[in-house]
Amino acid sequence: MEKWKSILPGLIVTAIIGALAILIHPIIPIKLGKIIVSLLLAIIVGNIVKLPSNTDLGIKFSSSKLLELSIIFIAFGISYSEIAKLGSNSFIGISVVIILLLITTYFLAKYFKCPSNTGFLVGFGTTICGSAAIAALTPSLKDSKKEDVAIALAVVNLLGTIGMVLMPAILQIFELNNAQSALLIGGGLHSVGNVAGAAFAMGPEIGEAALTVKLSRVALLTPALIFFNLLVNRGE
């Protein structure tokens, strides 16, 4: 009971920030995910308001245990019936590509000696589903710093926004059918918002198909976490 009393103030702070992010997210003119909105709000609050020291434990608890629990609930929001429409061959193909990208991420981060965990987070977020994937991986990496997460989120979302604008224009240059365009957009862009923005700009059929491809990547978040942790934390 004493433990819950000690973390309650911090939990209330994080809950308020999360609720505000959900409320203002629909009215923001720029397409930003709820995670990014809540991150920006937290940065603003952290730099403007001096939070009491008794909120520290609750904030740390939210960014570790509650974050891990939230990843479990992501699975309940995935429409597996939509993913089934891809067919087994397409889903297996996407799975193989993701495994290869995760292996590439691990070795490139090691080869270029990326500082701390930034390389791992950027690569994992790019491979799976952007901000949510970065948030999911962070608690399992040793010595993860807030700066690593902030840099990774900034890089992934910047690249995703650029891709959302440029991909429809680039794909129209090539003579691709709807399925090919949907596969490239759904398999190449990071967040669901990026995929929806780029794909529906090219037409409703491409939009729906691209979101289905994107959902298949999101569905692989948990096995991807397990696999990447085996790579990074071997021998632990």
C-alpha cells in the first residue's frame, strides 16, 4: 500500500498529460501521433513547471512497468481479420523482411558505433511502427537514456513525415498497380498516420490495402521485441 502511495502523484501527472494529448491531438493541424503529442507536452511541462520530487517514482513507474503493460494491450487493438486478407505468402514475406531489417539494424548500429541505444531505437522504430515500437523497446535496453528516446522519436517521425509527402509523388512516376503502391507505402512508412496520409492521397483502394500491410507490421511488434532482445541482450 505504501508503494502505491509513493507512486500515485507521478501517475496522476502522467495520466493528465496523456489525457490532454488525446484531447488536443485531433485539433492539431500537423499530423502527429498521440505518442508524439504527449511527448511534446511532457517536454513543455518538464521545462516550464517544476514538478515536486514526490512525482519522480510514479513517472519512472509509468515509463517502465506501465509502458510494458501497454504493449500487451496493443495486440487487442489489431484487426487480425484484415491482416488475414493479405494471405499467408504476403504475411510470411513481410515477416522475413522485418527479421532481415532487425538483424541489419543490430549490426549497423554496432559497426558505426552509434552512441548509447540511439541506433537500436531508430532502426527498430523504422522497421515496425515508429513511436510505439521505440517506446516498447526502451525498457528492455540497458542504460537507456531519455535523450536516446527523444532523438530516436525525432528522427523516425521526421523521416516518416518526409516520406508521407514524397512517396505518393515518387510512386506516380513509376507504372505501379494499386497493390504494389500499397505494399511500398504500408511496408515503408513508419506510423499508421503516415501510411494513411500517403496512401489515401493516391486513392481509397490503395489506402485500405496499405493500412492492412501496415497492420501486419504492427502485429509483429511482440515477436520482433523478443527477437531483437535476443540479439541485443545475448548472454544476459
